Amino acid sequence: MVQDYRYLLEYSKVFALGIIKSTNEEVMRKFSLMVKETLDGEMAIHKKYMKRLGITQEEIEHSKTALINSSYTSYMLDVSFRGDILDILVAVLSCAWSYQMIGEHHVKIAGALENPTFGEWIEGYSCKDYIESTQGIIDLVNKFGESISEEKAEYLEEIFVNCSRYEYLFWDMAYKKEM
């Protein structure tokens, strides 16, 4: 939970780079909303869970970021610093989309939302607002990717695959309790 919280802090910075690199107000506002949804939505869920688990803010602030977490977020930030709006969107899409898919899968399980351990998490990542947010990212990827070169498409595929692999490694790290 702490590692995911630390991840979200860096993930928000990737969206913030989208604001900086935007060339029009509409796209700036969309990235601004993504920052807000992450800081006020996703992170709020994490804070509630950590409070229930007895993890203090001081413990969070003094925790070390796991190597996989640091590598993943450094990769996304590097792609975002060096790239354009489309690179940024593709870098964040793997996380957003995979969490949505996991949430949507688990919400179909009888009693999942009532589960005291995971119910709120499942609700957060399967709710209408989260699905719309993820679809918003997909729509922007499609909009900005309409007339890209084959070379750019291959580069974006590489970013998406790398971030998907990092997502797998992040979940594996959590499962194995590696920090």
C-alpha cells in the first residue's frame, strides 16, 4: 500500500508534465483533472487503507521507495520529460487501463464490494468515474495518434509494453512483499 502511494506521487508528476507540454487549454485542463483525480481520488483510497492498517503519515514519509517502483516511475518520467503529449499519455495508459480491467473483473465476483479488505479498492477502480477517466486517456491517445508515422507508432508500442511489464513487476513485488 505504501509503495503504491509513493508510486501515485510520481504518477501525478507525469500528468503534471502533460500540463506543461500542452499547447491548448482543453488538453491542459484534462491533464489538470488527471492530477486532481489521482491526488484526491486514488490517493484518498490509499490513505484510508493505510489508516486502517495503522500506517502513519510519518512512516509513509520515511519509507524507502522499492527498486521496481523507482525504476518504473523513473522510466515514465524520463519518457515524459523527453517526449510529447502522446508519449506521456501512452506511458500512463498501462497503469490506468490495467487497474480498470482488474477492478471490472473483481466487481463481478459476488460479495466483492462488501469485502472489508478489498471492496473499496474494487469500487474505486471499477466505478463510472474511473472508467470515464481511463476512456478519456484512450480518447486522447487516439486523437493525438491519428496521423503518426510507423516509427512513432512502434516507439509508442515500446513505451506501452515497457510500462505494462513494469505493472506486472510492481504487482509481483507486492505479492512477494519485496521492498
